[in-house]
Amino acid sequence: MTGNGRKDSCVFEELDNSERGKFSMSIDTTLPTNVIFQLCALLIELTVLLYRIVKAVIHSLFRFIFAAPDKFIYGETVLITGSGNGLGRNLALEFGKRGANLVLIDCDRAGNEETLKKLKAVGCTAYPYTCDLSNRNELYSVVDRIKTDIGQIDIIVNNAATLSGKPLLESSDDVVDNVFEVNTMAYIWLTKAFLPDMLNRNHGHVVNIASLAGVVGMNGLADYCASKSAVIGFTEALQYELRQLKRYGVHLTLVCPSYLGTGMFQDCVSRLPAPLKPEIAVQAIMKGVLTNQRMIYVPWHAQYILTIKSLLPVRAFNAILDFSGGNSFLKNFKPRAFIQKIESNG
């Protein structure tokens, strides 16, 4: 009985094992199907990704060899902030030479009038507006006047900028607020004001002048670097939003120039990079804007700074900054009059 019982139990165990095998086989035939489907979907996505990357690289190489033709801007209306001096004035003159109508916005009335005089001397049409870009209500009031007086804007060049030129702990809250309002928030408010019309017409261009200081921090420029870094993030995110809207006639260009040897940084010196000559900076920016480039570094090789910064240890990159003169860059800096006024009022 005991032997038979053992045999019977063995038979049942064999049956159970065979049933388990069938059950496991049924599971094995189901799971691989799902896995295979997911792998096929992933393979298709990777193929599309590779195609897009190769296509973009080939297009970039093609444009590197054969530059895109400049777009026609004759008769278009270009709004430029910070037009009262420096880069803004030079850009206004270049747009004017190509037949564009100019809208000039600056807090410096006298400087803006001087730009207007230079534009009229070469037969350009321009409309000056005095505005404190750190005051959002005043800015929107000027925007309403522009829409009433002129109408639509085709190209916006957000160029105005300011800085305290002091370490963060030596800068008053009001000055830091002013830096961000002018360097960052005014860019956002102006873009919000005119972008809807551009999207409705599927035609327009927003140019945001950031800085290499938004890519690499500098001693004594904490507020300025942070504000320019914000412009970079704002522009990149907005480019993605426009892609989702599929308004391919509206363009965004982000410009990251080194410092000019005029204007705010005219008394500042560094070993690397050397100060930019205004005419070289303007030429590079205009070429990029007229060919709808999304990203412009001035000088062009400055684009590799971010790669070097990413690859090197922090201490190694800091050594490069020290060698380039980053610690003494602001040694001879002289703050502009309205910064001194804000500090005295604070």
C-alpha cells in the first residue's frame, strides 16, 4: 500500500508538473509578444530620432558651406530697446540701411534723440519713445501708444541691459530688482505684448540679446549673469513652445555676445576674451538675424566655452577664468548714472 501510494503520488506530481509546464508555456508565449511589440516601437522611435539628428547635422553642414540668403526686411517695422547708445544704436542703423522702419525705446531721451538724428541723416524713418523698462506699467503704456501710432511690429530686438557692477552683498535690493526688470522681465513683457499678432499673421521675429555672462559666471556680476542666464532659458523654452504651435513663420534668435569695448563695459578689460569691436558684433548679429539663425555666439568660437566648461573639473575651469582676468574684469568699471540714483534713493 505504501509503495502504491508513493507511485500514485509520483503520477500526480508528474501530472501537476506537466500542467505547470503548459501554464508556464502559455505565459511565455504571451510575455514575449508584448516585449517584442515594445522593442519594435522603440526601434521605430530610435530610427526616427537618428533620421532627425542626421538630417539636422547635414543641414547645418550645408548651411556652413552655403550660407542662407538674407531675408528681405525693406518696409518692415523693427522695435529695438536700448537704442540710445552702443549696440542698440548700431543695430538700429544697420536695420535702417536695409530699409526698415525703426521704433526706438530707451530711458535715455537724449541718447535716443541722437540715434533718431543719425537715422534721419541716412533717410530712415524712426519713432523714438522714452520708457523706463523696469516699470511694467509704463512699458505697457508705451506698447499701447506704439500699437496706436504705428500698428504692427515685425521684428523685436530685446537689447536693453544694465548692471550694478558690484558683488551681490554690496548691491541693494532695489538695484538687483532693477537689473532683472530691465535685463529679463522687460524682454518677457515686450514679447508677450507683440507675439500674439505675429502668431496670427504667422510672420515675425523676436531677437533676444543675452550674453556670454549668461553661460559663464563672472566675479562681481552675480545679478547680471543671473538675468542673462534667465534670458537664455526663456528664449529656449519659447522656441519649443512655438514649435508646438507650428507657426514656422515666426522666428526666435538668441544672441550671446562677449562684451563690447564701449557702453557699460568700456572701462573693463580682460585677457580672454578680448573686447569686441562694435562693427564686428553688429555684422555677426545682423547676419544671424537675417538668416533666421536660432543661436548666435559672438565671436563664433565662443560657443565652445560651454563644452569646455562641461568637460573640465570645476577647479580647472576656474583656473582658466583666473588666467583670463575674470577676477579683475570690473576693476575700472564705472556705474551708469541711473544706477547711482537708485542706490541713493534706496
